[in-house]
Amino acid sequence: MQGSNHLLWIYRVYVGLFFLYLVAPLLAAGAFAFNDSTFPSLPWRGFTLDWFISDTEPKLGLLNDEPLLRGMWNSFYIGMIVAALSVAAGTCNAFLFVRKDFPFKSAFYVLMVVPLVIPGVILGISILVLASMIANFADSQFGLFLTWLRPGVPLIVLGQFSFLTTITSLVIAARLQKFDISLEEAALNLGASRLRVLTTVTLPFLFPALFSAFIVAFLVSFENFNTTLMLVGSDAPLTITMYDRMVKVGSTPVLNAVSVVLMVGSGLLALLSVVAQRSPKSD
Amino acid sequence: MSRDAGRLSLILLFAPFALWIGLLIILPQIGIGYISLREKVGINEYEFGFKNYADFAQAAVYRNTLFRTAWISILVTMLALVLGFPISYYIAKIARERSRAALFLMCLIPLWVSDLVRAYGWIVLLRETGVVSTALVSMGVINEPIEMLYNDVTVIIGLVYTVILFMIVPLVSTMQGMDDSLLEAGFNLGGSRLTVFRRIVVPYAMPGIVAGCIIVFMITAGSYLTPVLLGGKNSSWFTEQIYNQFITRYNWEAGATFGVLLLLFTSLVVWLGLRLTGQSLATTVAKDT
Amino acid sequence: MNDLSCVGVTKKFGDFTAVRNVSLEVPPGSFFSILGPSGCGKTTLMRMIAGFETPSAGDIRIKGESVINLAPNKRNVKMVFQHLALFPMMNVGENIAYGLRCQGEQKSEIPEKVRKVLDRVGLPGVEDKRIEQLSGGQKQRIAIARCMVLQPDVLLLDEPLGALDLKLREHMKIELKQLQERFETTFLYITHDQSEALVMSDQVAVMNAGGFEQIGSPRALYDDPVSGFVAGFVGDANVLPGTIDEVRGGEARVILDGGGAVLARLADDSNTGDRVEIFVRPEALRIGGDNGSGSLSGKVDSLLFNGAASRILVRLDTGQLVEVADGDQASEVSAHDAVTVSWQPDRSRIFVRRPGA
């Protein structure tokens, strides 16, 4: 067809521009972490790692910035806890929906997916409200002071867990679907107990999905903002800390340094999760 | 005997599911519904009724915020579809095998990076002292730095940026499944490019389009960082109102009301969308990576 | 005492009866096959023996003891699954050792047992290979080794040769028979392929719609089928539909549906006026002359060359196509020749018409 070559090139240019658009803000955020200037903007004053390591004001590097480091640590351990919990719950859900039959199964399946459709802010406020109601009730009726139901890490964990479980369930269920049930029957036939079958045949097969789900859950938890914002107490994860900096205090390129760390970290973990699912060895 | 064991394992497996959905999803939503109906008349004295909703309906500022959020979300969804469809098509159909995986991965990367970093990147680029402004000044295109943030256009650009990948991913998945011979048959039978597009490609990609639009709309309506950071204090975004009511003003009743309204509104749109196109949650959103 | 016996085993799924009052006795050290078309219930029967399904009625006994209430991981019948079910996340040695570990064998003794059984199946030294590195035939032997290392009372094989190509299948049939003799274990083999059943088995049970039609040696099934189903399922047969005109002792005169009258041997209690089918094997038919059954005329339709299994296809005047064996390709007819076809009456069988025939 005539002119299709012409069209193809315009198309290619569009695609190229699009990827430029995709990458621009990330570059902007990342590049200026290395700019030797107190301002994350042009002109470029030379390459430096100060925003990572320096310990003197006004250029306080990331590694010496107490609140930011604490934020990172909080994000890290919250992420670990939430990821572990949601992978465990997700595995149960996967077995429930792939292996079992029960009345209203399709309705319950829709319920399982619903958390992804509810805006994160709503998930946050709803859990906040419920927790407070319970805490107030316990306080007024029994005199029990339940701090873990007030805004803070436990509530953040619950809030993130509520929708991460859906993600992990879907990832693990997809893998479980592909499992050849005759492998379990063969193991039983060879004398294995049901528990043994689970641990030596089924779970090893599921492992790439469990690993991948863990990483995805950790990542999404680490960068979550909307739900966490409503549930945060005194220990703030990194995203909240960074937001506070941006809005209230005014920012130095240390935030760019944080961005670089976040981008590199997320990128590596994401790659890891993709590779784990594709690994031919554990097919 | 094995029947009992089967029953027991069903109960054991169902319990975490029930606890999770019941305690963390269903009960909390009921909770905010309950609170939204509550009105504080005195210390620890409450009355129940629809007063909060009436207040909302009467306060122009809140009504307008909801409408604004709604129409911008719809606009962003449309833009994401129009801008994203060609990209998806390119990745799914035109790119060569090797570059396809690379391109798709490149699309996924911004997704993995936090909303926060992306918004921050736009700020660095577009604010008055930011990259674009200083570049334009130094190139002599303009005389003074200009503020490009804090207006609707920027918010829309930022929102499209945030969500466009959620449109591209389902579209690519759907279109990858399309057999090339369908297109070839279309051309062979005399169709022009436009006809083939309209009658073959679009209908085939419809489930992906619907999935993408629903997801994108939900995310846009529910997003917080992008409109607030890029739009400034006058950004007038509904989720910001919710945050204000809860955290700044400690008016949980009003906040819950707004939350319920947002939930109802987005659910309505999702339900309508699914209904109109004959899909269900299980066939669209649940077909995740 | 028989290694395996089933007594009146029945299995119903709701209204559907998959297995209907099946009884069988498998003598120790024999190769017993269950032969039947898809859906006849043979897989369900095997799964009940292995313990993955519970019979609705009846008993299953291994070495005389009822195993109905034993869980599948406690029965000493080991199964080679249809797609082998070799564990992909373990190597060959670990696959074979799996059952031994479950039994709590001494860790130190396991490698030696694995080595011995691999020798016996003719694949020494492959312990460290991964499953995907094996060929189809090798995987078969590993699957068998994995079961045999546990010294089961009975080995169940669920159509294991289905995924192999023709030449390999032919080779494996002989291999399996030899393995069975070498291990001196009772094999219970299910298949829909009658040549597998006939070649390997000491006894064959032909199964149809949930029940056994006939149990016997391969020869008995081939020469003396007891029903139209068995006659048609085991070996090749030409089937001529007709109605009985007259009964004379063990023979009957049959008017064929398309016209013509022939003599054939009665094989069940059909009587005058019954609608029946005559079964004649291709090797029992002769071209030309009258062999005592009366002859049928027709035209040679085509000659099919297949080495020793060559056939002459004749289109009878009744309109039906019959196959005449031409093993030494000595026939001198060619296409479109007018010929007559006949057989010796006692090499034919009359059975009541099969439903749907």
C-alpha cells in the first residue's frame, strides 16, 4: 500500500515521543540527584554524590538524613510484614478458589477482586473508622486501651494488606491453575501423606509465583501513599516522609536522591519478579 | 472419611478469606456508611439521618469538587485511550518479537516507580524554577521564568501520565491474542485501513478497552498525589476533600459522607461500564499480569 | 490367593453409572489388561483400585485383604499415570527415591536401591538427569522404576503408551512384557488399543458401558467372542447385517439387508426372525468360489497395499464394502473385476444386532 511507509515513520516518531514522555519526569527526578547545586534544576553545576553521602548542611545527604532513613526503614519492615501476610493469605485463597467448590463461589470471587476497585483513600478511611469505633467501644465499655487500633503501623499493615491480598491471590492462583493434579495423585500413590505432598510437590511448583507475589506485594506496599496517608501515626513510611518534605518544608535534591534509590530499587525488584516467573528450571 | 477431611480443609481455607473480606473490606465500608449517617449534636450525643448528605448537596464547593473530579477523570480516561491505543497496537502488532518484550518492559517500569516520584519529577520539570522554564529562559524563548504548574492542563497531563500504562497493559494483552490473519483477511476482502480498524481491530480489542477504561477511571478518580501536588491548593480534587475532612478538620462524619459518595460514584461508573459492554469484574480487572 | 480381586464393584456419579457390578480376579504374576473404548469406565475402575475414588458398592481386595477403607497413600498398588506424572522439580534419582523416603527408608540405603532398579529397567547411571532431558521411552521406564522400587503387590498402568509415536509404541509393548516378567509382578493394564492388550496380556477383560463383556485369554477373545461388541472391538471384522431366516443346529441362514442369503455360525441365542449381524474376519474371506456359506458377488473396489496386512476391498452387490485379507499379495485380481466372496461357515459368527448398529 502506497504511503504506508510514510505513515509507519510518523507512527514510529509518535511512539518515540511517547517513550520520551514516559521517561522525562523520571530522568528529571533522578538526574538532579547528582547535580552539585542546592536546587534540583538547571543549570548543571557538576557531578556529585553529595546528596547521597554528605553530612554537612545545607547539603545533607540521604545517608545522613535521619527522618528519611527512618522512613526507609519503616517502609522496609512494613513492606516485609505486609508482603509475608498477603502471600500467606493469597496462597490460602488460591487453593480455595482453584481446588474447592462451594455455593456462591463466583460471587465470592467477585468479592475477592473488589478491593482492587475501591479507591485507596476509601480503603484507608474505612479501616480507620472501623478501628476507631472498636477502640472507642473497648475503651468506654471495658476500659481497654487498644493503641494498635489507633493510626500507626498495625493499621497501615492492615490497610495495605486489604488490597495486596487480592493481588497475591490472583498471581498465585494463576500458577496453581497450571498445576497437573496427577502429580499430586502420583505422590499419594507412592505413599506420601497429604502434608508431604503439599510440601514436596505442590509448594515447590508454586514457589516462583510465591516469590513473585511477595516481591510485587513488597513493592506496592513500599510505594503506597493513598491508603497509608489515612492510617499513618507517628512512624511514617518513606512516601509520607517525602511528601511532608515536599509540601511543608521545601525540598533539596536529597529528595532526588531518594527518588533514585526508589527507582533503582523498584526496577531491580520488578525485574526479579518477572524473571522468577519465567524461570524454565522450575517449570 | 475423606469427605470429612475435604470439609475441614474447605473451612480452614475459607476462614482467612472470610476474615479478610469481612473485617477489612465489608465491615469497614459499612462503618463509613454508618458514620456518614451520624451527626454530632453534643458531647457523645449523636443523631442519625441524612443531614450530612443534605449538607453536601447544598454546599456548592463540595458539589463542584465532585463534578470537577468526575469530568476530569472522564477526560483523562478518554485521553489515555486515544493516546494509548496506538502505542498498544504498535507494541502488540507492529514491533518485532525482540523489541516487543523490551518495549513492554519499558512501559512497565514507570508503573513500578512510586506515584510520588513521578509527581516529583513533573514538579522538577514544570515549576517556575524547574527544568523546562529555566531551559526556555536560557534559550531566549521567553524572558522570565513561567509557572507551568497549578493549572488544569498540567493536572491533566500529569494524570494521563500516571494512568496511561494501566490502559496500555490490558490493551497489549488483548491485542497480542489477535491473529494477524484476521487483519490480512480484512484487507484481502477489500477493506481500507480505516475499515479494518473500525470493524475488526476495535471490536476485537473491546474487552481490553473496557478493562483499561474502568481501571483508568478508578485510579484517576481515586488519585491524590498528582492532582494535589500538580494542581496546588486550589486543585479542588475530591480525595483531597476527604483527606481534609478527616485529618485537618477531624470531621469524620463529613469525611465518611464524602467517602461513601466517592465510592458510590465510582462504583456506579464501573457498573455502568461493565453493563454496557457485557463484561464482568472477573473477565476484565482480574485478568492481571 | 490372587493379588488383586474386585467383587461386584459399582460406581455411580449421581444418575450415571460408570462402573456396573464388575468382578475380576487377577492371578499373581500375570499381565492382566482391561480393554475398552473411551468412556467405558476402565479409568474409573482403576482409580477405585488405586483409592482415588470410592466404590458405591462392592469390594476391592489386595492379596485377600479388603482395601476399600484404606487411603490412597496406604495401598500397596502403585500406578503409572497416563502422562506419567514424573515430578519436574526433581531429578531422576529423587523421583525414584520419593516413595522410599515416604516409607521412611534408611537414607543410606536409598541410593543403592535406586541404582538397582535403574539397572533393572535398563537405564543405569541416569540418577542426576533432569526429567526434561529424557526421551519418551526413557520417561516410561523411569515412571515404572519409580513404582517398582517400592515392590508393590500390583502395578497399575493407565494407557501409558498413548503419547508415544508408532514405532516406539510397538517397541515398548515388547519391553513392558519383558519388564513384567523380569520383575515378576502383577501388572494391571488399561487401554483402548486392542493390539496392546492382545500382544502383552495373559488375560484380557473387554469392558463396555461400565461392565465386562468377556474375560479370557487374547486367543479366546479373538477366536471365540461372546458378543457382537467383543467381536467388533477385538481384531478386525467385516460386519454384515441381516435377518435370520432359518436355524439349522449351530448354523443359521441369514437374509442380508442388501439382498442375498448366506450361511453362518450362531454364536448366541438369536432365533428365526431376529435382526442380527454376521462377523467375518478379513482372513476368513476368500475371493472366488463357494466355501460352503453361499457366495456373494461384487466388484473389486481397490487394492490396499500394507505389506503383510494388505487388503482387497470388494464392493458387494448389496452396496457394502468388505475387506479381504491378501497377506502374501498373491491375488491376481485388479480393480473393477467382478468377483465372488465366500467363507467357511464356522469361521463366522452371528450375534444379535448391537444397539446403534
